Amino acid sequence: MTKKMHKLSVLLILISVTVSGQQNTPKEAFLEKWTRSKDYLIQVAEAMPEDNFTFKPTEREMDFGSQLLHIRSNMLWLGNTYFTDLPYEKQSLNNSNSPSGKAAIIDALKVSFDSVYEFVAAATEEDLKGTVAFFAGPKSRIQILNLLQDHVTHHRGQLVVYLNLNSIEPPQYSGW
């Protein structure tokens, strides 16, 4: 092998080792994305004036505040049920224990995001591969992570539309 070929081979090996060393595990990738998702949803929530937390585009849809509480409820349900042994009793959005008012709802969202983060951070890679009983059939905990993120994204998209319908410019999207 020529010196030039040898140097090229070494360079390619170094590049491949560097790139592979930067790859995240599914858990690391989720936790990074979860933090960004939290930051963006909080910005969306903060953009809506408190007077508009009761805004809903049609009668059949949840109002802005209820959308946020629904996101929170889903996070708590999935996080507690599939990543801890903590009991969880699903509550309706109209429960008297639900936070009310912009500041309380945003604070509750932050706590819920942080709780899910802690639950997932405590899980091992083997835990994530494990299968759990889910109403739609057996799922891996990695699939539950995907559902957590997908659910937040789905409802956050609706909230961005709510902002636009109120002539409020949504915050700049920051996915990664």
C-alpha cells in the first residue's frame, strides 16, 4: 500500500470513529429532543395572552389552556405508567385539582416535562427495549417514547394554529 493510500485509510478510520462516537443512544436522543420540545412548547404557551387561554377555533375543539392541560395529562399518564411503579389515576381536564391560569398551567407543564425526563433518564437501555402492555397492543418503551413526543408535537401544532388565528406570531421553531 502506498503512503498516500495508507494516510487515506487512517483518515477514513478516524472519521468513522469520530462520527460513530457522536451517535446517540435512543435514550440520549429522546432526552435531547424532549428538552427542546419542552422549551418550544413553553414559548408557545407564553406567547398566548392569558385572556386567550379560553380561545378555541370551533366548538368541538379544546381551548388553548385545555390543550396544554391535555398534553400535561398525557405526559403524566405515559411517564408514570410505563417508566415508574408510581400509581397514576388519569384525571379529566375539568378536575378541580387541575391548574388554572396561564402561570399555573405553564408551571405544571414544566414539572411534567421534567418528571418524564427524570423517569426516562433513570431507565436503562434494556428497560427501553422491554415490552409493556398498552391498550393498542404490546409496545416497547422506545415506542412509548415516540408516542410521548408525537403527542406533544401534534397538539403543539394545533396551538401554533391558535396563535396564528389570534394574529400572534408563533415563536421561531427550534427542533434540534
